[in-house]
Amino acid sequence: MTTVSEKNFEIKTLTSFKIGGVIKEVFFPENVEEFEQILKENKGIKVFGNLSNTLISSDGYNGKIILTTKMNTIKIDGTKVIADAGVKGPMLSQTVCKKGLSGCEFMIGFPGSIGGEVCMNASANGQAISDTLVSVTCYSSDKGIIKFTKEEMNFGYRTSRCHFEDLIVLQAEFELIQKTKEEVQTKMDECLAFRKSHQPLLSMPNCGSIFKNPEGDSAGRMIEAVGAKGLTFGGAKIWENHANFIVNYKSGNSLDVLELMNTMYTKVKERYNIELEPEIRFLGGNNKRENEICKTLYKK
């Protein structure tokens, strides 16, 4: 079994932020078997999906990663749907809509892929990925392939057991609700309209929400209250329409984004004594200043 990999891979154009340097080696598995083989042969390798929720250092990464973008199989049997980790949210939403299946409408506006969305229990517009989930097939470096029920995944706000254990999502099974195509399409249209009115378009490179909402409050409200909305650093800017978004408006780099994140974090901590937790992932290690900021933001 030969899996495609590319060495010294320029990642920038694949990321939603349109930021990122050279990765030492990138693997592109096309199915669960290839994915498992790479994981077995490369202990501790980092896995990414559509890079819609990830900031990659402009100074690159001296290691190997897996991108699941070629794992895009969707199987539908009645109301049962099985999707590989690399299936993009909008693709799943549109595919099940054609069958009149409801439960994935909110994914139409999510640029991410199923693996990442299951891992973080993605949600929007009154729907969450865990609502219709039946089971998740994961890979554990200790136990190999394991199947977990929805209850065993310990889903919470923007979290699952994947965050606390060495688990990588390979595949997810859903039980959707039969409706008319028109009903499903209407809900999808509502979700898209909401996203367009509340979030920057992907033509303005961004990674979605930067910080998780603290319990009982809104990260965006707090960041705006401390006067950070509209601040710029280099080519990055805290979006003027919603303070929990950073946009790459002028060919910004990863340090520009991290400096703004650090400002948001610091100002909120000083005012509210609350430490905001990043919702986006960061991959780097070659830049001293970035490493310093990440020790504060990511506690490592």
C-alpha cells in the first residue's frame, strides 16, 4: 500500500488564513486503511483536515503531518450516513439534502471537515454535530481502531474525548431525519444567510472564531468591551464587525495573527480576570516570539 506524500510542501494556499510556510512532509491518505498505516508508522504525527481552523507558522514546521482532504467517501443507507474524516461539511450537507435528510444543514457554512468537526463538536444555528451522531471510529496509538458510541465520546461545548485522549477521528456515522428536500434546503439557506451576516466571507481570509466563549458570556463581547475591535498588527486585523474574528486583510503572516491574539487575551484577562481559550489550532515551533506567545495562549 503506497500513500502519496510530498516533502517540503508549501502549505499556504491550502489554509483558510492563506498563511503558512513549508512543512517537512505531508501525507494524503485516501481511505481508512491508508490512514491507519501512516499513523502506525509515524507515532505522534499531527493530523489536520481542511485547515480551516488552523494557523500554520509562516516559518513552517520541521515535522510530518497528515491531511485528510482525499478521504472523502460518503455512504448513505436510508437515514444512516457514514462519512470519512476528510469529507467537507458543506459537501455532506448538500449530499444528504438531495436525499431529503435533515440534521447536517448547519454544516453548509462550515469550511471544515468531519474529523475536526466531530473532534470539537461543531455547532451553529441550533444544531450540533453530536445531535445526530451514532458512533465515531477513531484511531488510538495504544489500541488501534476503536469505535465509540455517541455517549462514549463525552461531547461538550467545543469539545469531546478526543481532546483528552490520544484519539484521531477516522469516520463518523449519523442517523438523520427524513424530511422533504425543500425543508432541508430552506434550513440550509437560513444557515448560510446567518453566517454571511455574522462572519467574514472566506474571500477575506480567516479561521472563524478565534477564542471559545467563556461559560455564560461571549468572547466577542468581551474583546469588543476592552477596545480591541478593529486593531491591526502587520497585515492582520481584528474584524470590525465581530471582535472574535481576525482577518488576513493585507498579506499578513502568522506572527501578525498571534500578536493580535495575545493582545485580545491580555486585555480580557486584565479587565475580567478570565483567560480566553483559543478555538483555533497552531502549528509551528521555528519562531522564538511565536513560541513565547503560544506558551501564554496554549499553556505549552
